[in-house]
Amino acid sequence: MADNNEPVFQIQRVYMKEASLEQPNSPAILLEQEQPSVDIQLGVEAQQAADGMYEVAVSATVTTKIKERTVFLVEVKQAGIFEIRNVPQDQMQAIMGIACPQIVYPYLRANVSDIVTRAGFPPVHWPRSTSRRCTSSSNSSRPPSRRASSPRPDAKSARRPAPMDILVLGAGARGSALAIGAGTRHRVTLWARDSARAAAITAAGENYKYLPGLPLGANVTMSAEPPHALAALAQRHDLVIVATPMAGLREMLLALRACTRPVAWLCKGFESPVSHPHGLLGHEIRAEVAPGLAAGALSGPSFAQEVARGQPTALVAASDSALVRETLVAAFHGPTMRVYANDDLAGVEVGGAVKNVLAIATGLCDGLALGLNARAALVTRGLAEMTRLGVALGARPDTFMGLSGLGDWCSPARAI
């Protein structure tokens, strides 16, 4: 049990519930020379086992066929028991449907592969993650209802807002992806520091360096005005997005310090020490160089190519300014992108920064073949350490069970 109502998310046990292998057309079909087709279907089930304890099961059906005849059929159901306490109700769906299955999935994949190879067949190529292949079908009682302390999507987003003029500062992968997505509904200016690069992107109609094959669209216009002119440029727009690396955020905020438009940055991490012995988060940099700026962070799991292709994405708009939160939701919340408002800016920034370190650690764990026990320990204890650091820096504990924190860690680590 946790003290002081801190969120608890721990795996207690992983086990195989069901397993079967069928070879209905053996031995004749084993003599065929034709390459079989492979189909993998995944599913998720969840149920409450006891107070604060939940069973999440991931099932796999692997079917190989030559024409219409089955070579082999493998069905496995792998389950895990998780202790989940003091988590807001509106975050349980993401934990039960994404985080828990991602922990169970490597065990499932290992057991299916073992059955296939023991049956004398070559290994099956598996997806690295369940996130694009799982279909969730809960047949269980839901956890007890609690008053949600995590913000929900702004109600105004249910109405389609009028087109905006949006300025995106930084023509890298993330800035270009957000510009492409926003350009389907708004007029977007994409700023590049190098005028030659801006001209080349305009001529090609795409950012061929970072997002080849993905056109900018008719509503995206390139700009390369000098940094000293950015404040004036920003004033001609309804919203300004800073899409530079963390190392460039201070310069951008300095240039925008007189801007009266809402500003949000995409970069994640701690700035290398400049005026302090330790690195600063984005909101701390703003407090130093542009304290009057209405600003915040747009964060969450968002690979650039998926955003540019219009694949489903969920982000969190974090700011101490209601105007910034509402403007970000109105600008980007839509059919393929959900944007959730949150006033815990410190928590969202710590989650986005620390998840990079934990993702690297997860990769090292896999590369050193330390095993699935070590992976599970790293996931659960890493999340606990992230939460403690965030609380020490003024964040709320429940923020780290949302999109920035647990959610943001899922995409690069592919470990939870």
C-alpha cells in the first residue's frame, strides 16, 4: 500500500493462462515448397481480481496458411496481475489498455515463439509493440469510481473552432509534422532559421530531410525572417509554437518576450546549466527571460511521422495560463488528435524530460539481455523515481500516470 495516497502501479505476477497448437494438414502440407502467409491477431482483456488488483490478459492467435490450407495455428493467452491504486478513474483506461498489455506482451511473444520453434517451424516475425495491433475488449468490472483529479478535454473542443493563424518556429521533424497536421484546418507559417533551407522546402513541397514523402499542404507557408523580427511575426498570428530543441528555447523566448499571443514549446528535457548550477525546465527558463509571456508546453507521446500522417495521437496542453490551454485545445484537438488540458506544467515537463533517460535505460536493459524481470523492475521503479523527482520540483503525483510520464515513456521505450 502507498503512503499519502501516492499512485501505485506495480506488476505482481505474469503467467500463461492458455496455450494450444494445431497442425490440421500435417504431414502432407509440410512437404510444400510454397512460402506460407502469416497472420497475427492480438486482443486484450481486463478484470478486477481484488481491491486494487487487476488481471490484464493479452491473447495471440498466429495462423500460417498455404493458399487456403492451415500449416499451423497457435493460440496463447498471457496474463499479468497488477497492483493499481490511487489512480484517477479517467487514466485507468490508458493504464489497463496500453501500459499493462505492453508489460505482458514480451512474455506472450516469447511463449508463442517457443511453441512455434519447438514444433519445428522457423521463427515468426512479431510486431515490436502491441500498440498498433491490439483490440481491447474488456469483459470485467471497472475499478471503483473516483472523482477525477486529472483534467479532461476542454468542452469547447466539441465545437469545431474557426481557422487560426499559427506560427511554428522550427522546421525540424516535430515542427514540420505539427504544421502538416494543423494545416488541414488552419493557416500555418513554418519558420526555418536558414533561408536557403526554407526555399528548398518550399520548392519541394515537403521537408525531404525529416519527413520525405509527406507534403506540407496548401495551407503551410515557409518563412525565414531573422530572429530579431520574430516578435513582430508572432503578433500576426493567433498562436505560436516553439519547435526548437531545448538548447534553443531560451533564445526563442527572449525573442518573443514582448509577444502577447499564446506560446507553447514542444521541446522536452532540462536545459544545460547556463545561469544555475543545474539545468532548468522550460517554465523556469520562461520565468527568467520572459516572465510576462503567456506560455506552456504541448507534450505527450508523438512520433513526428505518425503525427504528419494523421495517425491517432493524444497530447497534453500544460500551462498555468487558461488562455494558453484553451487555445492549444482549440487549435489541435480534432478527429485524429486529442488534446487534454492540464495546469501542472512542472509535472508535464518533468515527465517529458525523465522519460528519455528511462527509455535509454530500457534499451540498455534489452541490449544487455538482462531479462524480463529486470525490465519489469526498471519500468515500475523508474516510474516511482520519476514521480518522486516531479513532486520534489512542485508537480502533482497523478500527472505522471498520464500522457506525460507513463504515456510519454511508452512510445520510445516500447517497454510498457
